[in-house]
Amino acid sequence: MRFNTSVLAVPARSNIQFCDGLDTSIVDDLGRDLRKIGLIGIILLLVVLVLLILGAMAVEWYKWRVLQSELDRTREAWSTDSNVQHPQLNGHQGVPMMVMSDDNLMLLHATQQHPLLSALANRLANALKLSATSYTHLRFFFAYVFHPAALACLLIGLFGLISVQIQLAAIGPIQKHYSNQVSNSVSDFTNSIALSINGAMQEDSAAYAAQVNAQTSAMQSAINDNLFGWVNGTTVTLNNTLVAFYDDIQSTVELVFGGTILETPAREFIRCLIGTKVQGIESALTFIHDNFKVNMPTVSNDVLLLSNSSRMALVLALSAN
């Protein structure tokens, strides 16, 4: 006995269109938000540019004031320095003459080039009571750290980190917002695909299930009739024989003891002696008749439709891509 698969019709290929129902508004919303972020970024850059211009103006003004104060401080230091000569020349009474040493010239050059650093070094030297050697090392350290090339690298790195952090802070909420929207959109799109596929396969699935169940039912009937048919026939015959036998005994008792005082005790005696055994045998034969057969499983009408697990697998596949 074989399952005849040749009679099972293969469902015809169906064309399903579901891209028309795809919600692409999330892309438009994302583009609008990105344009908004770009516009805000441009405005912030313009504001920062204006602030930098104003800051540069303020720094230049402050550097000029510091330079003037440093010149006064240098003039005062030279007037009391032992290395500075104070000759009394015509028209220059009380005006000191500076010794053109390398240290004095380098100090004057550094003060003119970096008045802010010079002022900061002088304040630190006064606050920490640094020696002349320590003060010179501090000036060299400031000149090395705040060299234009090193300062440019520092500012580029600093503003780069600030811009990256600003971008991350701006993109984080957008990513969280649109991540939830994309998940919902993918779930809705997957459900629409599943509904379209199931709708197109509904009739084919029902026809396929009916054909498979017909084959299964035929095999089940063949097995039960050929393999267990004699059992069912025998149990029915035995049951009928037992019923006829017990009815004959009851008729004989009624014929012999009918109308007498011994009729009821005789019936009860026969029931206890034979009737209960006959009833037990009848129950056993009925159980065998009802259960001694093969019940083969059948397929449901939605055998070819997408299940919930298949939908979840489809959702995960679309979300991953």
C-alpha cells in the first residue's frame, strides 16, 4: 500500500504585489529631520563664526593692553637692572640705556609676540615665587606648547571632538525615534506580505488539504477493513450471539418459573451467575470494536499558509537587511 502523490495537484504560481502598500513616509520624515539638523548646524556655525570674530577682536584688544603693561613693566625692570647703563647724555637725562644682550633682545621679542603668555608667566612667577631659572624654563615651556603649529593641532583636535559629540548628541534621539518607527513599519509590511500570501494561497491550501485528507482517509479505511475487519465482524457476531443466548435463558426462566414466587429469585440468580459475565464480555467486545482500528492524522486547510513562526522569521530577516 502506497500513498499516491501523483493525484495531488501542485498549486499554480501566483503573482502577488505588495510593494504598493509599503509606507515610505518614514524616509521623507528622516530626510526632513536631516535637513532641519543641517540648517540648525549652519546657523550654529554662523553664530560661532561671529562669536569667534568678536572673540578675536577682544583678544587683540586685550593683547594690546597687556603689551602696553608689559612694556611698562620691562621699562621699570630695565631702569633698576644692573646690566642696564644709565649714562647722562645731552637731552637724555635719566633715560636708561639697555645692554643689547641676547637674553634682553629675546625677552623683548617674546613679549611683543606673545603678550598674553608673558603676562600669564609673570603672574605665575609672582604667585609661585619662581627663581630666574624657573621663570626662564616656564617661558620656554609656554613658547613650546603655544607655538602656532602645536596650537593649531590642539584647536583642530578640540573642535573636532566637540563637533563629533554634538553630532552624536543630535543623531542619538533621531536614531532611537526612527529605530522604533522602522521596526513598526517592518512589522506592518511583513504582516501585509503574509496576509497577501495567505489570501492568494487560501483556496489552493484548502484544495491541497482536501486531496491529502482523501488519500489518508482511503488508506485508513483500507487498513481498518483489510487488517482489522475480521475483528470488527467477529466482535459484532459474538455480541449478537451473547445477547441471543442470554435472552433465551431469560425466556426459559420465565417459562419455568413464570407467575410463581420463585420467578424473581430465579431471575436474580441467573443475572448474578451468567448475566454479569455476559455484560462484561459485551463491554469488552464493544471496546474492541470501537478502538481496534487505525486513526491516521489529517492536515488542516491552512497547511500551505504562513504560520506565526514563519512571520516572525520573515520579520527578523527583513529587519536584519
